[in-house]
Amino acid sequence: MAAALTLYRTTIGKKAVMAITGFIGYGFVILHMLGNLKIFEGAEGFNEYAHFLRTVGYPLVPERGLLWVVRIILLTAVILHITAAIQLTRIDWASRPKGYRQIRRKQATFAAMTLRWGGLAIFLFIVYHLAHLTFGLGIPNFGGHETAYQNVVASFSNPINVVIYIAGVGALGMHLYHGVWSMFQTLGLNGPRTDGLWRGLATLSGILLFLGFSAVPVAVFTGLVR
Amino acid sequence: MNLTLHVWRQKNPQSEGRFVTYQAKNIIPDMSFLEMLDVVNQELIMNGEEPIAFEHDCREGICGSCGMVINGYPHGGHRGTTACQLHMRHFKDGDTITIEPWRARAFPVMKDLIVDRSAFDRIIQAGGFISANTGAAQDANTILVPKQNAEAAMDAAACIGCGACVAACPNASAMLFTAAKIAHLGLLPQGQPERYTRVVRMVEQMDKEGFGGCTNIGECAAACPKEIPLDVIARMNRDLLVAKLKGVN
Ligand code: HEM
Ligand code: SF4
Ligand code: FES
């Protein structure tokens, strides 16, 4: 226990927390994206899926039991991820009080250089996303999870929501384009032999998550799903 | 060839410092970057002015003292090249060159282009000793080192402590330097007894010196004149996590 606390005092320890919580988030967004694609099964299939998320494990566990377990894990992960992000950012920004007149980068990617701003964009998007599709803010005739499909259609019939959504998942794709490779490096699970593998996984994840998430608003907006 | 230089001049650690423009005249393309500065300094001395202070010793890429940011690149940005190994033939007649010291809180500017890199020495000191028997050296063949490890340890040991990794890092992080030092001992049998205490102490000191954290951007390895690979950092992270799991404090 003492070792875990002293680990967190180091910059590497804070990064390890970011990597593990980031990994939890990564797992979640993959499942979330796959779940969202059920929209293409039509209203019944999608609403059934929304219902399933609430009853999975029942009667072994109380109704919504597993849903709440997952929600608490995710909330904890997000809080830890952001706390460590803010602490590290403050350390990083303090490390060069006087900058260069001219500095040029040799290989840094846009995704790597904008991790913090991308993270902030994702945070704002999560707040909007929960307020909008979970709590119904700005959705006419919002019927909670019983009408999940209809809520999605109502939301994305408005181009503003489509634009915000695609920007949000774009930021997520960028974040993970660097983040997925980075988390293996941070946890020491990278080496000369695995580097290409994790780089490839990160690139693929960023692109597929962006496309998979975007498919839903695009389908609604173009009338493919209605 | 003739060049225009914008050089950072700063009297001492306390003073403000500013860029001053100089003309470098009659530079021969075969000169090294430091020889070009020598020519400029010679003229400054003749005119009774203070020469530009820069650090140098070996002038062959092995001592690590000649660090400076040249046109936005630590050591000038050529692969595997220190500033002293940089030839003037990479520049064109009439070019303008901006020359600045390393910028990091942990590397305060002493004078002009010279920074104090003692923070690196303190990181090394924090690593401590390796256990070795005194008396007659044992037969070299009794300690077996796998070829791959020997190579990787040698590659890591090539670090000359120049600080270009810190200078290039957007977070002014010293992870590549520290990780190189940890890897070169950690890969060898002689480094095993203190392997985990060493990583804990060195990382602790690295953080204490005020270097930034690592966001795995990779500019350090790209700037490193000894081409230390980024994977030494993954190795250091792994060693630190294992050390903490073992309860080393
Ligand atoms: C679903 C949401 C998110 C996922 C899946 C995610 C995932 C990740 C991953 C995998 C990493 C790499 C960790 C490493 O290098 O070891 C990372 C890094 C980072 N994330 Fe996130 N993240 C999310 C949301 C956020 C939010 C909301 C913020 C900020 C408000 C944020 C800020 C950062 C920062 C600053 C880093 C870089 C940390 C560093 O290298 O020092 N992320 N993220
Ligand atoms: S790792 Fe490379 S750039 Fe950093 S101090 Fe060592 S030789 Fe210089
Ligand atoms: S003067 Fe020794 S490395 Fe440049």
C-alpha cells in the first residue's frame, strides 16, 4: 500500500494511473460503439438492447445492478484520469518557464501534441452527451431508455447535434490514436518487438472508433435510419 | 560564406538576457559549427567585446558539453550529430541562424549558451553504486551476458548526458536520459543487485529536479545525438512499476 502511494508521487506513477484508467475508458468506448451499431437493427432491436443493459445479470443481481457497477467504475476511472491529467499538466507546464524563440519538432504527431486539449474536448463532450441523450436535455418527447431509438433519431435530426457529436468522437479518435500506443509504453509493456503492433492497434482503434461512432448520426441525418 | 547570427547573450544567471545579432564572415564550409563560433568570437575579442560563451570540450561528439539549440533544433537537427560535429556545409551563404541555450527549469542558464546540467549528475548520484567484489578481477568469461543484452546495454550506455532530450521535449522531461542510465546497468548482470532500488532513487531525483513528465511524444529520441531509442523509457517504467510491486521505497 505504501509502495502504491509513493508510486503515485512520481510522474511515472501518475502516468500509470492515466494509462490504466485510459485502458478502462478504451474498453468502454469499444463496447459502446459496438452497442450503438445496433441502431441499424431498427427501433425494436436497439430499445431491447437498451433494456438489456438494465436487466443484465438479473435476477442474480438486482435490476440495474451491473449497470451501476459499470457506471461507478467508469466514473472513478474518469475522475482519476482527469485528476492525474491536471497534476501532470501542471508539472509539465512548470518545467520550462522561459521558452524558445524558435523550436521545431522532428516527428511529434498532432495527436500527441494536443492530448490535453483533446482530453478537455472529450470531457466537455461527455458532459453534453450525458445531459442530452441520458437526461434528455434538448430532445423533444424524451422518453428515457424506453425510447432510446427515438431519442437518437430526434437528436440527430438536428444538424447541430450531428456536428457536435462528430467533433466529439473525432477528438476521441485523436486522443486514442496517440493514447493507445502511449498506454503500453507507459506501463512498460512496449519494446522494440511490440512497438509496431501497438502503433498499428492505436491507429486502427482511432480510425475505427471514429468511423463506428460517426456512422450513427450520419445514418440518421441522411435518412438511412429514421 | 557569410551568415547572420541571432545569439542569446546573458551575463549571468540573474540577468535578463537578450538576442544579439552578429555577422559571421568568411566562414569555410568545412568548419564545424563551433569553429564558426570561434571565428566570430575572435573578432569580438579583437574589438574588445565579450566573446559568446559556449561549452565545449572534446569537439568530437563524446563529451556532451556543446549543447545549443540551432534554428529550432537541439544540436542543429542532423541525425546522430552533436553541435561540434555539425559542419557549416549544411548552411548556405547568407543564411540566418538563431542560437539559443537549452531551456528547462532544471537547466538554469549560467551565461550565454551555457546551462548548468548538474541536475543530471545528481540523478546519476542518486542511482548509487553497483555491488562488485574487490581484489583480483574475476575471469571475464565467468559472467555471461547474452549478446542482445550486451548490445542493448551498449546502445544505452552511449548517452553522453548532453541534455538535448530535455531541450527537445515539449515537457522538458529528462526521461530519456534517466532511462538510458537505468537501462545500461539494468540490462547487465552486474547491475542486478541494486536494479530496483536504483530505479526508484533515480526517478525520485529526476522528479525532484523539476523536469516535466513524459507524454510519449518522442522528440527526445529524435533529437538525441546518440540515437538512444524510446524503448528505454518503457523499460524504466516497467522497472519502476515492478520495484513498487516488490515494495521498494
Ligand atoms: C473516454 C474518454 C477517455 C479515454 C478513453 C482516454 C484515454 C486515454 C489514454 C489511453 C491515454 C494514454 C495514457 C498513457 O499515455 O499512458 C490518455 C492520456 C491522456 N488523457 Fe485521456 N482519455 C479519455 C478522456 C480524457 C479526458 C476527459 C481528459 C481531460 C480532461 C483526458 C486527458 C488526458 C491527458 C492530459 C493525457 C496525457 C497524459 C500524459 O501523458 O501525461 N483524457 N487518455
Ligand atoms: S539521452 Fe541522448 S539527448 Fe539525452 S542526454 Fe543522453 S545523449 Fe543527450
Ligand atoms: S564538444 Fe564534446 S560532444 Fe561536442
